[in-house]
Amino acid sequence: MNTRLSERKETILQLIVNSFIQYPEPVGSKTLLQRSGLGVSPATIRSEMNELERLHYITHPHTSAGRLPTDKGYRYYVDHLLGQETSETEKIQARITALKHKIKSIDEFFSTVSNLISDFTSQVGVIVFPVLDELNFRYANLIYLSENKVLVVWATMSGLIKEQIVHLDKAVDPELLQHIANFMNQEFFGMPFHAIKAHMAKRISELERSYNKLATIADQIVSESIAARQERKVWIDGMSHIFAEPEFQEITTIKPLLEAFDQRERIAKVFEHDRTVDGITTTIGEENDTAEFKSCAIVRRNFYITDSLCGTLSVLGPRRMDYAKIFTAVEFVSGFVSNVFKEEKLF
Amino acid sequence: MNTRLSERKETILQLIVNSFIQYPEPVGSKTLLQRSGLGVSPATIRSEMNELERLHYITHPHTSAGRLPTDKGYRYYVDHLLGQETSETEKIQARITALKHKIKSIDEFFSTVSNLISDFTSQVGVIVFPVLDELNFRYANLIYLSENKVLVVWATMSGLIKEQIVHLDKAVDPELLQHIANFMNQEFFGMPFHAIKAHMAKRISELERSYNKLATIADQIVSESIAARQERKVWIDGMSHIFAEPEFQEITTIKPLLEAFDQRERIAKVFEHDRTVDGITTTIGEENDTAEFKSCAIVRRNFYITDSLCGTLSVLGPRRMDYAKIFTAVEFVSGFVSNVFKEEKLF
DNA sequence: TTTAGCACTCTAAATATATGAGTGCCAAGC
DNA sequence: GCTTGGCACTCATATATTTAGAGTGCTAAA
């Protein structure tokens, strides 16, 4: 399975993949020879191709067509045949540096970053930011809307703001709300949101005697807005790049993709990444669990907010992608984002 | 120009538009006769059609094809021939009522509403919410990030939260920030954001002597985050409905649409509406200024936040739309949204 | 092991043909 | 003076036919 191909087979596979990435048509032995300085005849190439096909690295759509890579072929290419292509790093670096001084809000920041990555790669850029749950509490602000409606504003240590309306069972007045807010800000500062519910439960028994009402309401606010199901934030950019790809020139192929992107919550799950995975991951074609993306490849890379917490930056495109270029871009940009959170202390 | 057509011409135009809305093909005199109980021969219909074509209400793509409405035809249809179709109002009403008790945040609320309207109409739903500028100040929160970086959180009276990072020219400490926040909250409460800049300028001369530093920094925060160009919020839902429309079955026709939707700020401008316009507005085909939407129709309706301030709820679809159904949906849903802001005092 | 030669395959493009829905116009009829 | 049946004409769409050429696999010789 994991055996290495002969050197010439590797070269030919690499040439086929490169050719197919550049020109979206199956390539034949003769054309391949022309495009590379390979010192053998078409017939030789053909017999090697025959072998590669037998091993399922390449295939051809019909008898008289050229060869193109299979998922397995792409996989081998990505794992073994990808030369470091450092061509465009300066360009990326330049735009990233320019960005550094313009960060205005997390929302705008990620919106810009997803645009950046999509621009560099000419593919769809997706960023998934972790749920509130996994972030740390900075402060809460409670705004009186009516006697049983409160607008709750949560701020995280990393600068994310989340607001939410809570319908209370008991009536409140603005003064009591202020007390509750003070209480929360004292109690929860720096605490991860997921720990708050439990902390609240512990404190409530102690409090109930003296501050019955305060405790009950604070508890309801925590239950309904922190403990309730939270949505991850997702930024998607450059969906129209899909139209440039020759494999997506028919509505029947584009439609499912765009429909999938209409479902943000699902997209968040698909593009999220295990936080323990460091470095770039690629899933190619059938390796993707999501039906809609089985004709695509996804390149993912975590960026880090704290040591234990991360978001994911991804690129989605056709299997026929310039992986070298995309790897460089993803590596750089995700590194930049991690930096913003860690070393630069921008948030 | 604004003259009324003869009754029979109106009937025929109406039949043509209705037929074309239901079946996306030009309709001929014979087919039209079959589909309607019109008591005249095809030849008669043909001569009437001829007349209607001479008056530019209908056209035909080639000699041997049936007729279809022009923009002018649709316009006449929308202005004069639209019967009240009250068929689905209960269904809409039901889903709206169910929604009322689940409002959690402005973001989620509009995300749900745009989904609702897109669902009812089977077209693209767009909601534009006014810029911060036009809303009223509730409170500001200043969070110390580093000695010259502040996270500013603005809350509006209507419950919208906006956060922004400001890079300060002068260094601050958390205590000073707290003073500035207190100052702002006292000074600006209830004031429309667009008035704050001027108010600040007026106060700064009085203050400068005693609170030099506070005033300078407060001024910078106001200038950089309130006075700076603000983005309207936009929610778009149901873009994949476009794929169901027969006039958008080729990538060349879909691509420009989706590319336009990638540019949020532009979309906001296109779908925004003059606040003085009350009631539904329709722009059909060439009536749309935006090049990308000249093959579409847009139905817009303002909803009201205060007497002088409003957002817009719109539906975008092909010219060949079921206007009656869409008018009903837009009317109901925008009415509901206005209600949420005004009478129900949810925010 | 490599290669030239050759018969064979199959798509894609180009061309030809047929179908039929729809039109405009005219002369006859109510 | 409308209305209508009849008829020649038009033109997009669908189907069938042909052609060109890129590419293959196989074989036999180097």
C-alpha cells in the first residue's frame, strides 16, 4: 500500500498530475513527452502508464482518451511528489504585513483573512471560529429591554462579542440587572464559558439564602444563553471562484456545492478540525465524508488562539488544484492568524 | 403612456404573463386559447397579440415562436392586472407567530427572517439593516487590550452591538479608559450616532483645559470608529433558489449574479431603499440600475425601526415571478418586522 | 527493455435532415 | 367591421450521419 513507486513511474505520475492541473484534459503519451524532456518514446511512456493504471494511480475516461489522476494518484502526489514551491511567498507576506495594522474587529478581521486566502489560491476560503463555549469570559453586560427581557452581551478574552436576548421567567428592574452583571463579572472573569454553568451551580447553593432572586435570574441567563447550543462562526469567501473551474461548468455540478454552502452550521462541522492536528491536512475526493464535496479537495490548517483552542482555515477547490501554491498560502496565512492571537497580542 | 388597454387586450396580456410565469416558454395563440376559456379563435388572439407587440407589451424571440412579456408588459401587469391572492396568508401568519417567541438576537432574528421570506417566495431574500450611524447610542464599553489598543463596544437603543478595535495615538491605562467610557455614556445616551461627532467637537473645547488627555482620546475613538465609514448589515438567504429557475440554467447567466452577491457592500446599496417610500416597490428588468440584475425583478419593502429610520426587506428573482404571492409574503413579513421593533418592543 | 508501426476505438465537431409550433396574411362569413 | 378558417412560410430544436484526430494496445524487431 505504502510502497514507493519506481523513480520513472513517479516522474510520469508527477507529470500527469502537473499537466492535468494546468490543462484540464486527460493527457496522452505523446503530448506528455512534448511537455517534458523525458528521454523515452511514447510507447515506453504508454507501457508505464498502463502499469500505473493497473495500480489505480491513474485512469482514463474512455479507450481513446489520455490519462488523468485518480484520488489515489493525487494522494501519492501530495504525499511524495510535491516540491517546495516558494515562488509567491513574498507577495503573500507583503499583503499580510499590510493587513496587520488595519485590524478593526474580529468580524472584519476574519472577513478580510478569508478574502485573502481565497484571493491567493483562487479557490473558496473558509474560516471556522470556535464556539463561545470554548473561549474565556471577559465581561458580561446586561441591558434592560423590558421587565422580563434582557439583552445580554458577552465579551471574550480574545475580543469576540456575542449578544443575545433572554426572556426571563421573573421580572427584573434595571438596578437588579446591574447587580447581576457585577456579580457575573466578579465571579466569571477569565473563566472558560463551558465551566461557568458548573461554577454557577456550585455558587447558587451558597447564595440562595441571601440573594435568592439575583441567583435565580443569573442562573437562568447562564442556562439560556451560555449553556444553550452555540453556533460556531463561519466566514466563507470567493464562492464564485468555483465558476472558473472547468469541472464545474454545469449547473448540476455547481448546484449541490452552493446548496451546501447555504447551510452554515453544516459547513462549520465539515471544515472544523481536530485541535490536536498540527500542520496541513488534505482530503481528496472520496476521502471527504460530505457527499457534496466528493468531487473536491479540501486543505485545512488549524490556527491557534490559546494552547488548547483553535479555529480552522481551509481552502476548498477541485481535486485538480495547484496544491503547492495552496499549501504555501494556507501555511502562511494560518501562521499569521496564530501570530495575531498569540505573539502580537492584538486581541 | 399611462393609457389603459382595452379590456380584451388586458385579459390577453394577463393570460400571457400568467402562462409565462407558470410555464417558462413563450406561449402561442393556440396554446393560450387551450389554457383559458377565451371565447375567440386563435386568429383573433393573434391579431390582438400583434397589436400588443406593436405597443411593446410583449415580444417574441423569433418568427415562429410564441409571445412573452417585455419589461413594459410586466410593469403593466404589476400595476393593473394583479388580483389579490390571499391564498397562503394563514401559512405565513402561522410561521411568523411561531417565530415571535424565539427571538434571541438581532443577528439571529434577521437571519431567520431572511430565511423565512426566501422560503415563502422560493426566491432570494435580502435584508438590509441601517448603518450604526443612523441609530441611537445606548452605551459604550471600552476594553483595554494593550496600552494603545482598545476594543470598543457600541450598543444601540435597538439592540444592535458593534465592536471595533481602535489603535490609539496616545497610551492609556485601564483606569483612564473607564473614565472615558463613563464620560461617553453620560454624554451620548440616546443620541443618534451621526450627531456624536459634532457633539464631541463642541464639548472638547470646554473640556480640554481640565481633562486634556481624556478628551483627546475620546475624540480619537469617536473619529475612528463612529465617524469612519460604516458598513450596513446585510443578510442574504436562499441563493440556491436561483438554480431552480429555467432562465438561470447556464453558468454564464448565474455567474454574474453570484459574483454580485459576493460583494456585500454593493449589495447593501442596491437593496437599500429610500426611507420615505412606504409600501411595496417593484423594479423590473432594465428598470434596475445594477447591470447584474437587469434580467431580474426586485420587490422591496421598508420595515420601520423608528419613525425616521428603516431597513429594507427584499426579494430577488427572475422577472418571471409570481408577483401576487411575493407581494403577500413581503407585505406580511415586513409588517411583522416593523411590529417587532415598534409595538412589541422586543428590542 | 525499448521502440516503430499499425489497426482499432471512441469523442467531439461538423453537416444534413426532419419536425412542428407558431406566425402573418387573405378572403370569406357573421 | 370584426372574426375566422386556410395556407404558405419561418426557424429553433432534435435526430441522424459523417469525418477527423487523438490516443490506445499489441506485435515484432532492434
